[in-house]
Amino acid sequence: GAGVSQTPSNKVTEKGKYVELRCDPISGHTALYWYRQSLGQGPEFLIYFQGTGAADDSGLPNDRFFAVRPEGSVSTLKIQRTERGDSAVYLCASSPTPGALNTEAFFGQGTRLTVV
Amino acid sequence: AQSVTQLDSQVPVFEEAPVELRCNYSSSVSVYLFWYVQYPNQGLQLLLKYLSGSTLVKGINGFEAEFNKSQTSFHLRKPSVHISDTAEYFCARTGTASKLTFGTGTRLQVTL
């Protein structure tokens, strides 16, 4: 596609429910990142995929968070037993070269998750 | 730990005035610095980046930034702002890892 696509754009869920957030990266981009942006804060790193594998998942806050990228393109961020503190905008980014620091990462518009 | 500090949470400025958004980073052997802009309800867009070489970096929309190693700063500047520059601006860095570490952002509010 023309850019990084994230669906849904907005998601409201009840505390304790399970949610899935989808990211469709730019075609051909091998690197994919998830970030979380809480209100009034900058984005915080969650996880980085290089192809199908998670190269760095050190930013995942706890074991309720999990992400997959089974075919090396679309990625899904999964949150179990959601808590109100999970409310944030979840951003996805992709870049053409895995791990290359001089390569721009292109961001999607984000999914705004609200846990009530 | 790598960190980025944006001291100004909000910067109000009149249209056509110059602006400087401040960014300081924690020192490390290697550092790569970025400025991103986020317009309302949109994703982050790269304004400019410093990887090596010339310390004055020019970006899109008339913005520029200067890498200052001795002061560990990477301030963003524009000589004359426009209403359309109203947005949230984030300074970010990478080091030896691929992930970006962002500052808390500066809200630039341009008024007539």
C-alpha cells in the first residue's frame, strides 16, 4: 500500500477483554515496530520485528502483551485481560532495511485504544 | 540508559516569527538523532535526521537542526513559522539498537 495502515483507528473495550490491533506495513518493508503513546507522552518502544521473528521485545510491559508477524508482512498486537492503564495510542512503523539506523521508519496513524 | 529531554512542553509563537524547539540527549559513543512532527490525528512524519557529517541538518518544510556534541543538544529551528506548522514535535534518538527513544514532545502553537 501507499503507507502504513493500522486498523481499527479507534477501539473501545471493557476492562478484562481481549483486543487485537492490526498493522499493515509498506509493501516490501522487512522491519516493523510497535510503539505505545500515552497521553502527553512521547511514543515508547514495545517490539521490533525483523521479518517474521521478534528481534527485540524488551519494551513489552508484561506477559499480557504479545505480537506476531507470521508471514513477515502484517503484524497483530494482542493484549489480554485489558486494564484501564493500557489506554493509549498504539503506533506501528515500518522501514525497508532491518536494523539500519540510517533508514527512515514510516509511521501509521495509530490505533486509539480506550479501556473502560 | 539512553534518553531524550524536551524541556518545553508548549511553545506559543506568532506567525512569521522564528522558533527554536529544544532537545537534549544523553551522551553515548554513537548517537543518531531525529525530529518528527505529528499533526492532529495523524502519524509521525520525519522532519530531519542527523547521522554523521555536517552538524547543520536541513529538513522538510523549512526546518533545520544543529547537532552540538559538547552541549549534547539537537535544537530544531525555523526562521519564520506558518499557521500550518502548529503540531506536536518529537525529538528522538537511536544508538546501537534499532528502536527509537522519544522525548515527551513539544506542542508548537502558531497564532496570527
